[in-house]
Amino acid sequence: MSHRSHVATSGRSPIAQCSAPWIPPARSFVVTRAASITRPGSVHQTARVRNVTGGSGSSSWPTSSFVATSFRFIFTPGASRLFAREDRVALNDLYWQTAAWIAILGFPLFVLCLGFAEPLTVLLFGDQYRGSGTILAILCIGYYVNGAVGFNSLTLRVFDRVRYLVVADLSAAVLNIVAAVLLIQRFGALGAAIATTGTFIFQNVVYQWGLRTQTWVAAVDGRYIRPYGSIIVGSLLVAAIALAVHPPLIVGIVLVGLVSVAVFALNRHSLQIVEVYPELGRFRLMRRLFGDPSTP
């Protein structure tokens, strides 16, 4: 039985088919945030863990969530259309193309938060949050990974894999609660950040496995190893320089800008902007920057 016929014969009403896949991710997200803010029976810990959402959470959100939200409106109808056509190759291309865009466009702010978390936190929230720099860096890793690997949960919804999503999200919620209780008790706000980021990574690993076993999308596409590899190398380079030299924030912004331009330049052809938006190919500059290097 095809994926399309499976959806048609699932026996659920159209409202249930539309709403059910969205409930577990929303519940999982709420539990992830709530469990990291407070530990049952500990009011004192709540005051310490407030740094996770007060001094760090606000900055970590934009690293990839804003970019991912912008692309969601483009990806959803495209993926649904390709699923209806049963175009496996095009759907896999759409998924990883969108993921690469999100990863590269979100890279500058991510690596800035990673390498210069403390001065950035002080600039945004004041000196009272100076100790939240490490928390910001850890949270940024989780949020960036959550967006940079692509719309895995959304793709599973397109394929109507509701049961898999329910199990994955509830497992992530349970993991986050257990990790938060254990880590917050010992490490406070730092433990909350580790629990949140660890849950995000675990959840996305499970989602990627679901892509491999439940959909037509590859869990890892070898064509995009270079973009993600350059992001990892660039992140490590900025972090190493920041730890070794401790430059001021303005120098860090310049450094992040240079590394980001290098990452973008190395992967500008992988973004395939001209192929996705052919009208831009009419401009010579756009063809030279983003076009296929094998074509004149």
C-alpha cells in the first residue's frame, strides 16, 4: 500500500488528521521548557534557573528558529505537493536544500552566541546576567541543531507518521524531565541548559531515524557533508580563538563576519539559489555568485 493510500484509509476524520500530529510536538516543547525552568519541590532552584529563560533563552531563540520559521511556509506546501506526486527524489532534494539554507543563514548568529556568549549576554541583558554566558552557549547549540537539520518532524507529519511522532516526542519529554531533575539539582541553571540541549539533540536523532525508516528522505545526504562540515570547522575556529585570545565583542563580530563569509563562499553553489529561483539567473552577478560553476 502506498503512503498516499495509507493516509486516505487511516480512518480518522480530516480534523483529526490535521490536528493530531501537532499535539505531541507542542506538548513536548512545553514540557521541555517547563522542566528546565523549575524542579519539583525546589523554590530556591527556580530563582537560579531563571537565567535559562531570562538571560539566555531570549538570545538563543533567533539562532535558527527565526530562519526556520521563515522557511516553514515555503517548505510545507512544497513537501505536501511532492508527496502527493510521489516524487521521492524531488522531496529529498527539497528537504536537504532547505536544511542547508537554514544552517548557513543561521550560522552567523549561532557562532556569535557560541564564541562570545558572555559579552553578548551582558550587552543584551546587563551585567547581572554575566554568569549566564555559558548557559547561552549551551542553549544555542541545542536550538541551532534543532533548526539546522531541517524540518524532520514536519516531514513525518506530511507522511502521516503520527504514532512515530507521539512515541518520539513523549520519549523526549520524559528524558528532559529526568535529566532536568537530576542535573538542576546538582548544577542549577547550567544543568537546565544541558538538559534542554541534550533533549533537542536526542529528539532530532530520533526524527532523523524516522526519516530514514518512515519516509523517502535520507537521514544524511552525502551531497551536503561539505556545508555542515564547514559549519563545524568554522564554529570550532571561532570558539578556539575566543577562548585563547578573549577579544572584545566588536572584534568578535568582525571575526564572525569573516568566518561566515568564508562558509557562505565555500557553499554558495550548494545552496542552488539560481536553480530554485531561476528568475535570478537573468542577472550576471547572481549567476557568477550562485550559479553552477560548470555553466558559462
